[in-house]
Amino acid sequence: GEDVEQSLFLSVREGDSSVINCTYTDSSSTYLYWYKQEPGAGLQLLTYIFSNMDMKQDQRLTVLLNKKDKHLSLRIADTQTGDSAIYFCAESIDSGNTPLVFGKGTRLSVIA
Amino acid sequence: DAGVIQSPRHEVTEMGQEVTLRCKPISGHNSLFWYRQTMMRGLELLIYFNNNVPIDDSGMPEDRFSAKMPNASFSTLKIQPSEPRDSAVYFCASSLGEGGNEQFFGPGTRLTVL
């Protein structure tokens, strides 16, 4: 079955880079997503990558995909205190009209 | 665009009562999803609709749960009767459907069943 794994916690100093890792099991995953959830809020889509890509960059965010190892990472450059949140990795076997399978989320704490 | 709208934002009820959660997807979106978030199980799909038709309800935990989408701009998730273990945050999300790659989430409804 589908499974998405993430480490639960990450702590970094302000200004450093953060790297959040995710592994998934479903080789038919077509799209892989990163969502951000701040306390008491909904999920905000940060970025996504199609499975035929190995990298995507969007301002401070860099997504790396190793399809062979089924490993996805999100790098946040120059991490700020406002980046403190829970980050969810998710996969889907098709585009946005099929359900997402989420990891448990990584809680990022940014220390000033 | 107002984004996905959910109501109520918070609901506190007593065990045995009926609970109805509401969702208005983004205008023009053809797919709608209901997810539940708990500390123990994380985010799980309950049910989703394409073009107002339920496609997969295998995530609905029990017959106490039901969902409807009478038209393209409204969906409900009903729990009857509610139990304390139903306490969770319930999210609605919508997407364009075919050809759309992004799911947009509402702010969620925090349900507490006493």
C-alpha cells in the first residue's frame, strides 16, 4: 500500500538552510507535494514536482526528487522564524483530481 | 477568490448528537476532498468527489459518517451519532480536476465531541 515517511522534528538556526526529507513507497506516484501548516491553520501548498523531474526551485525553496530511491527533500534557504511550521510531504498517483497520501509531518523549529 | 470555505470553524457537541460540516469549494473546481487530521493518524482521506459524484468513500470510518455534494458549490459531511473518537480537524480541499495539479485546502473545522 501507499506509505509516506518523514522525520517528526527538525530544529535549525535562523539564517541556516533547512532540509526536510521524505520517503514514499508507491512507485506509481506521479506528483509529489510539499504543504506547510501553521498552528491552527489549514494546509498551504508550497510547491510540487512531477515525477519526471529531479529538481525544482522556487525562490528560497528547492525540491529534489530521487525517483530510484523514492526520496524527496525540501530545502529552505536562509530559514526565517516565520518558516516555523509543520511541513507535510504528500503523493498522488495522478494529478490534482486524485487523493493525496500524506506523511505525518515534520515540525520545523527556527531558533533566533 | 475567497478560497475554500468551511463552516463552522469550531464545533463542540455532546456524544450522540448529529454534526454537519459544510464546505464551499473554489468556483470552477470539479474535485472535492474531505480529509481528517488527528494526532495519532495524521491526515487521512475520508471521501472525494469528481463532478459531484462520490468516487471513493473507503476512508469513511463507519456508517455514522455520510457525505453529499448536491451541486458543484456545496458539500456536507455529516456524523450521526457523534462519538468522542470523532474529535479531530476536518479539512475540505478542492482542485480543478482533470489537468489540475494542485489541491487547495480550507481552514478546517475543529470538532470536539464531549
